Amino acid sequence: MLNEERIVLMTHMASYENGEGKKNVKIGNYFRSDYIAVQVLKSVVCGTIAYAVVFALYIFCDFETFMQDLYKVDLLAFAKNILIYYGIFMAVYAVLTYAVCTYRYAKAKKNLKNYYHNLKKLNSFYNEQK
Amino acid sequence: MTVLLEIKEKLKLIYSKYEAFILPVAKFLLAFIVLNTLNGRMGYMTKLDNIAVVLIVSLMCSFLPTGCLILFGALFSLLHMYALSLEVLLVGFCVYLVMFLLYFRFTPKDSLVVILMPLLFAMKIPYVLPIAVGLLCGPASVISVGCGVAVHYLFQTVSANASAINTMGEAESSAKIRLMIDGIIGNRGMIVVIAAFAITVIVVYLIRRMSIDYAWTIAMVAGAMTNIVILLVGDLIYDTNISVVGTLLGSVLAVIVAKIIEFFRFCVDYSRTEKVQFEDDEYYYYVKAVPKMSVAMSTKTVKKINSQRVKSGTSMQRNGAPAGRGTSSQYRGQNEGSTGRSVITERTGSASRSAYGNSGRAAGRGSGKSVTIGTTTADAPQGTSDDYEELF
């Protein structure tokens, strides 16, 4: 005999497994601190590349002037400025990443908890049938 | 309204039934329109500006994931830029790379907005997107909308400076890059449009989340008005040459499209709103429940009148459901030689609104019935039965 409630539950769970569940299981495999640390590290790498790209464009944009002024400007002060901007940019980006990842981890854990609860419920349906 | 709701249910039923065909066709059409528009706007590489290439790539996009459409769109635009100049390609690639590294790495789904925005700009209806995004997505999609606007202005800068870049020599690489970057960053029109669209998305999102009647309608109208006001004020301050009539008409169209989205996504009946109040040990609860508008689709009834011989001993037969849906049971008269009556009850699909939003399941869970009543005569010769079918 078909149990409609069980079928609805299984449909929900299958839908979750195929969609959001995959990502959530990946996130759920990490401890909270590990997940956030890995994501922030990735962000630092990506942010550094993005910053380097923008900096390279800035240099290329006015390459001739830059080369002419290269010996006139205080290179140490210039590098210091670049590093300060880089530090500010990375700090803001890392904080944003931290906030997003914390929210995502909490959400994934909540969804997984709900999923495991549904698994138990499904198991109880089968036990009742036996 | 009932007719519209019935049409909506029918559309949902058709979509759930033919989803496997509709989705690839829709992807194909979107890819075809996007790539054709891109070729129309840029078209510097003549090999790409070819209908056969566009058709082949669109066909590929029809069965590949949606992300591939974005990839092909980016690839097409970069190749056109390369045909114009290597420096333009460099700037375009850097813009895409920075967008991907800083934002779309987190939300790859939102990248579709970046493709749709230049397309809607080309169709002169970009005002639809911020309102639609505000209604359907979260506040973080502001960045996607901003990136979409930036990509549109990147294409515009390339198109506007194409002749100047062509006249420049190979030695003027930095001048070409400067021209491109100044064209993008120094474009005040872009800043105004990004600001207007970002504020519109946030206004629409905040209002549609409010617990007020007709929140979605208020949100879309407020969003459209905010958009118009900011664009016009920006035009006055920075002289961005925004068409007032175009903005007004575009905003009206945006509200119409938003109403269509609302009809399919958030169709509720505020006249039947219920407000209840209760409490438990820890809290007082003030609950406002707004029922969804739904209508049962008209069902197809099949009446069969059969005249046939019944074998003795056949008291009851149970048949399988036709076309694999529902159940069917048949009861026949018990005595041979007498006039029997056979009744077939079939369950046919009818659209009933599903709280889970899974329209696929609704197809097999209808409550409609079709009744077949047959008259059987024992004396009638075999093979001379008269069958009638009435459909209404």
C-alpha cells in the first residue's frame, strides 16, 4: 500500500539531495572554524589576484608617465601606499567573506539537521510498515 | 481572474509535462538572442558574426548548464574585443576576471543577471531587471545588477571607441588601455545607473518583505518611481543624457512585467486575510495568514456507452489505469443473458495548487473523475458492439 505522506517526504528529500543538499553536505563535512578558514584563505588568494590585476591595469594605463617618474618618486613610499591599500582591501574583503561563510555554515547545518530529522522520520515510516 | 488562474494552472501543467523539451528550447532561444545581440552590438570578428556559428553555440547551450551560456557570452565578447585590439581584450578580460574573483565565485547563479542586463539594455528595457531582481532575489543581488550595468557600459565603451582604437598604431598600447579605462570609469552615466538600480533593488526588496497588504505591488511601483527619480536627478546633476520618455515608458513596462512575475510567483487573496492571536508559555503570537489564490482546473469527463456480451462468472474486473495515471475499476452485471451495466471510474489529472510548489506532482493527484457507463446485452452477437464516446 502506498503511503502518501512517506512519498511526499521522500520527494522533498530527493529534491533537497539533488539541489542544495550537495553543497550543504560538502559544507557539513567541515568543522565551522575549518570551513571559514578555508574560505577566507581562498578569498585572500582571489583578492590578491584581483588586486594585482587592477594594479597592473593602473600601471599599464599610464605606463609611459610611470616609467618617466620611476626614478623621481620615492619607491619605498609608493610601495608602502600600495601595501596599505592592499591591506585595507583585503581586510574588508576577508571580513565580508567571514560574514557570508558564517551565515552559510549556520544555514547549511540547520538544513542538514532538518534533513537528518526527515531521514529518521522516513525510517520510522518503514518500521511502522513492518 | 478565474480564467487567468485557470490559464496559469494549465501553463504549469504543460510545463511540468513537457519540461524536458521546454527548458532546452528556452535555453536555446536565450542563447541565440544573447549571441545575436552581442554580434549586432560588436561584431568585429567576422568569423563569429555568422548565423551558423551562433546556431551551433546556441544548440550547445540548450543542453549544457546555464553557466555555459555565460561562459560563451563572455568568450564571444572577448573574441570580438580581440579582433578590435589586443589591449581592448586585456581590459575586457581583466574586468571579467575581477568580477569573477571577487563576487561570482560566491554566487554563480547570479551571473545570469550579467548576461541579461546588456541584453535588456539593447532592447531598451533595462528597468525591468532591478525590479524583477528585487522581487525574486536577495539584497546581495545588487552587486550582480551593478556588474551587469558595468558590462553593458564596457560594451558601449568598446563600440564608441572602436574607430579611434582602429586608427591608433600598435605602439600606442597604453593610450588604448587608457582610453578604455577612462571610458569605463569616467562614465558618469554608468555611476548614476548603477546607483539608481542598486537603490531600486533594495527598495523593492525591503517593501516586498513587509507585512502589509499588496506589498509586492507597492514594492514594484515604489521601485519604479525611485528608479525614475534617481535617474532624472542624476541626469540633472551630471548631464548623463538619459531619455526622460524612454525612462518613463520603460518603467511602466517594468511594472507590467513585474505584475506578471507577481501573478506567477506571489498570487494571494488579501480579501481573505486572517489574523489570529495566541500564546504559549513564552510568547504571544500575532499571526497574519494570507491565502493563496488557487482554482481547480476544469476536468475532462469521458463517457463511454458500450454494448457487448458478458461472459458468465464475471462478477468484477479490475483494470489498470489508462496512460499510467490514476486507478480504474470496472464492475459488471452478474447474470448472463440479462442486461448488465458496467461502470468505469477513472481518475484524471487536474491542477490543484500544491503548497510545495512542485507542479510535477500535481499532475497525478487530481480529484476529477470520469464515469463510463456501459449497457451489456447477452443476446447481441459478438463483434457487433456499438461504442460511443462523448467528450465534454
